[in-house]
Amino acid sequence: MSDMTPTQVHLPTIAIVGAGSMGRAILLGLLAPHVTVAGGIRVTNRDTANAASLADEPRVIATATGANPHANREAVVGASIVIIGVKPAMVADVLDEIADSLEPNALIVSVAAGVTTQTMEAHLPSGQAVVRTMPNTPATVGRAVTGIAGGTRVQPGDLDLAVKLFETVGDVLVIEEEEINALGSISGSGPAYLFFIIEAFTAVAVEKGFTREQAERMVRGTFRGALDLLDASGESPAELRRRVTSPGGSTERAIAVFEAADLKNIFTDATDAAVARQHEMGTA
């Protein structure tokens, strides 16, 4: 385990409007000991129980719109960063709702799949900077991969602030907006793909006679160890695969089955489907 202490990060006041699963993931990263948010973090969601679950966190003021219909507007007053965490279909209405309460220099950061910066800018005051992002759920453990794309009003300092924000929960890539749906189909949806594969692999182990506990230990340990080896070795996945795949051996026979199934094209079709759906959500 590394003895390195994380660099202290200082951010201005943040509002998270719509703390769903991704908003919560970002929030957990922002609550890390090495992160300081001046003025604290304001969080809104629809459910009073979810808001109440944050009542004991002194760095957070959480309000449910079900109890206070003005919660979203109140949360953004004085906030320098406003994270829009609602579902894509709700983004335009939420922006219309909070537009008059925003600070003129506040940076609007969206995590909504498919909603373009052009769409968001149309629902905001002239000059309000917008950044569109695509983080993934490993943000909850500080291992996110987040793509960031700026709108037409963004200045270099705005992008720097967005990068600083999302570096608190993992790695950041600054990309062009036309690339963000493709990134979402890889890193955004990618954890689900891996979990799906682990589910299937575990079921196979159970079918071969292992207990559920044994199967889970084997499969999770194998994936964890393989990724740690990949990180530590400095070698490419192809090279490490070759080292495991002895000519004429059992692993080679298994790899041949995957190749016969055209695994690469399966992933291509899956990610293309994800990109198409993101586009549909953004234009619906």
C-alpha cells in the first residue's frame, strides 16, 4: 500500500442539483479528507429520506424538493460550481428553474448522458459557462474515469476548475464534445460490462461444482490480480496474455473459443448500441 498522502485540494462552494447515483458518487469523492470545499456542499434530491441520510455530515446541506419546492433555487445561490445530476429528460426543466438564481460566474457542470452543451446553454443566461462531463461510478472509491468537454462560453480557467473537481474522484480526460458519447460507451458503461462478465464467470464456476463463496473468491481474485499485474508490470495486455497462453495448452484452446465468437465485434456492437441510446436520450 502506498504511503503517499494525497495532495490537499481546495474548491469553491458546490451545489449538486439532483443527487442520484452519480451525484452521490461525486459527493463521496468530495467528502474525502484531502478535499476542502469552501462554503460547503449543497445537495438536493426529491426524496426526504435521502436528504435525511446526509443530516449528520457537517460539510453538506441536503434538502428534498419534495419537502421544499424551492430547494434547487436556494441551493445554487452563492455556489461557484453547480453540478446538474438529474436524469437527462429533466435537465432543461431544472436549468429553467434555477437560471435566475445562479451566480453570473458559476460554472454549470452536467453529468447527464446525451444532453449537449448547446441544449444547456439555450436554457441559461447569456455568458453562463457550461461543461459537459461523463464520469463513471468508481468515483465512489476514487477511481473514476471522467471525460470533460467545454461549451462555447467556457474559458481555460473553467476547464481547469472542472478538471480539479473531477480529479478528486479519479482520472480526467479533456476531450471534444463529439467524443463524449463514445467515451461514455467505454468508461461510463464499462464497469457494468465488467460486472456482467464477472457475474457470468462466477455462474460458470458454480456450475463446475464450486460453492458460491468459492466461486466469488476465485473470480474476483483473478480479475483483481490480473489488473494489479497489468498495472505493476508495465507490459501490454497482449504481451501478458501471450505469457499465460502456452502453445497447444488449455488456455490457448479457451482463447480460440473467444476468438471464434468474435469477441471484439461483440464489444463493438455493444458500445455502438450505447452511443445510439445516449444520442436518443439527448434528442428526446
